[in-house]
Amino acid sequence: MNMNTSEQKSILQYSTIVIIVICFIIAFIYQNIEYMQLKMHYHAMKNEYHAIIEEYEREKYQLSKALSMEQIEAFAKNHGMVPMTKESLVIIKGKKGIQ
């Protein structure tokens, strides 16, 4: 069975078209895989960012709570300190010339 040159050309053309279509399909699939990986990394980074912001807000709240006057007064009372009064105030006068 001998093929003439026109049949060989048409088979070569179809083969070329099939190979090009397969290459486009592979490129499309690869592009989608890359896109999905980037999307997953983006979501992971976004979740990590929100976790860091939540931790920051929690720490900021704890710090403001610790620095509140009620907490400081409670700490002072628990450690035997009492509010300052006129009687407990001691003024020390230094020598003249020493400021």
C-alpha cells in the first residue's frame, strides 16, 4: 500500500495540528495548576496575616488592661502599698547651692 504525496502531506498536517492542540492543552492545564497554587499560597498568607492581626490585637488589649489604673492600684494593694496622704509625705530639704 503506497501513499501518494498528497496523502502524506495531509497526514503530516493533521499530525501537526494534533500535536499543537495537545501542546496547548498541556500549557492550559499547567497554567491552571500554577494559578491554583498561587491562589492557595495567597489564601494561606491571608489567613496568616489575619492570625497575626488577631494576636496583635489580643496583646494590645492585654497590655492596655495591665496598664490601667485599676490594675496598678490592685497590684499596689496586693503588695502592701497604701495611698499617699499628707501625713505619709516626707519632704527632704537639701543644702543650699545643691539643686
